Amino acid sequence: MAAPLPIRTRLFAVVERLLSTPIDQVSREEIPARRTQRAKLLGSPLGQKVSGKPHPDVQVADRLVELEPVTVPGVEPETEPVTLRMRVYQPPSPGAAPLPVVVLYHGGGWVLGDPEQDEWWASHLAVETPCVVVSVAYRLAPEHPYPAAVLDTWAALGWVVAHAEELGGDPTRVVVAGDSAGGNLAAVVADLAGQAGSPALAGQVLVYPAAEMEEVFPSEREHANAPVLTSRNMRAFSRLYLDGADPYAPTAAPLHGTLSGAKVPALIQVAGHDPLRDNGVYYAEALRGNGGDVVLTEYADAIHGYISLPGVSPSAPRALAEIVAFVRRVTAR
């Protein structure tokens, strides 16, 4: 049940609606420029007031990694390696013992976004847990439609596990995480890991995940014109990502997957004022029905994107604290 929006969230919603062109009104040719403008705004002083500043003690480094082709059930494999950027966050004094690792997939409807938009919570998670956070800049649609992001995120997980020790991490204590489209991808790779039996993940953090591509759930009707994400935008992002692919494919819509991800303890967070809310609720129910260890938390006064909007959403610090506690719990020796 949604609670009233805080005043600063309501003010942000008004400004965001005035300044932002909905994705369903943007042509495919304009999308690369839209990404550049969005990244520039987030990196500005005003953008940082909204999206938060990185933890002052975090160590950040970018790595370009060549990933070999991987096999995903039901998906046509690629034949050539792919080079992706991975943004690595480490605490200031990692110490001698290897740390837990969180592999993070950003949101943005599989069309927009980059690791920098998650800098606030990625950096604070790395320092406060402490752990190593590896944020993956996977390929985006419409230039690279489904299943490119699935192949990238699955390959990236394999690379991180194989190279965890050189990053100061423990390959036996790996958590996958993501918000929105990134939550979708984290759920997909957790399901793939459950099917394959490897890697043995310690946990999955799914923040307002997109678990379904086709069905219209009650929250989408109730919050069709919500701030940040509307029903029309949801559908536009899905069309750009799928590009005609089967919306019920298990690696596109994890709610229709094997639910092997139930083997991986899950924290699922949803926002009260979000058309995607019921995606997370129904996915939590599905995992529980398959024997999963699931914590479901609704931030009733929050909007879609709250975890990347600490300047306008009072729920963000509380949600981050819950994520830190969950990662500590599932990676405890």
C-alpha cells in the first residue's frame, strides 16, 4: 500500500516531468545523444545533489575486460569476444582477507544508464559492508537488443568469479545485484547459476526488478503515470530491448524462468509508487513457492529509482542499510 510521497520527492517529480522527454517520444536515432545528456546531468553539481555523492573513502577503478562467448540455454550464442567496461569499487583498507564480491547491474530500461548512475549506493555498499563491488557496463538496446545484455551479464559474472582473487575478493562469496532492468538481469543470472549449479552464489539483491514483460499487473494500472517511470515508458523500454523477441522467454522475463534462482537467498525491494511494484512482489512469491529464502520489503513512500536518488528519496538510506545488512548476512563465513 503506497504512503504519501515526501515533499522533496513530489517537487522532484514535478521538475523531472517538465525537463525530461519520455522515452516513448524519443526516436531510436536520438537515444545515444539522450544517454550522453543524461550522464552529463548526473555528473553535474545539481545531479549529484539528487543522485548522491560517492563515499569519500572508496577506491574506484575502471577495467576494460574481454569476455569470451558464453552459452545460455535457449539463446543463440555469439561467436566473437565482447569487450566491456567494469567499474570496481573497493574499501580504503581491504586488509589481507579476501572480501565478499557484489556484481552490480545498473538500471535504465536496458536502453539507458551506466555504472556511474549507481555510484552512490555502489560506493557506500563497498565501504560499509565492506566488499568489492564490480559494476558492469553491459551493451544497451536498441543497438544491441536482447539477448546481448543477458550474454554480457552472464559472461561478466563468470569473469568476476574467475578473477575475484586479483580484485581482493572471495570467489565463494559472490552476490549479484541490480535495480530495475539491472534487477531483471540479476534475477536472470541467478536463475542461470541455479540451473548450471555454478557459480554457487551467496545471494541476490533485486531492487524494483522488471520480472515480467507482457502482463499488466495491478500496480501498473494504479501507478500508470507515476514519477520517473510510467506505464507507457515501461512498454517502450521493453519494445526497444526485446526488438520482437519472445516476451515470455525465461531469460527475458524471469517470472517465466525455471525459478532455479530460488536456490539463491534473495532480498527484493519495491517502491509503493511504482508501476513495477507488483513485478517484484510476484517474483518474490514465485521464489518462495519454489522453496526460496526471500526477504521482500516495500518502501511505501518511494518512487521508482529511489536507490539512485538519495537526494530526493528519504527511503534510499534505509534501503541501502538493508542491502548492506543482507550482503553481510549471506556472505558471513
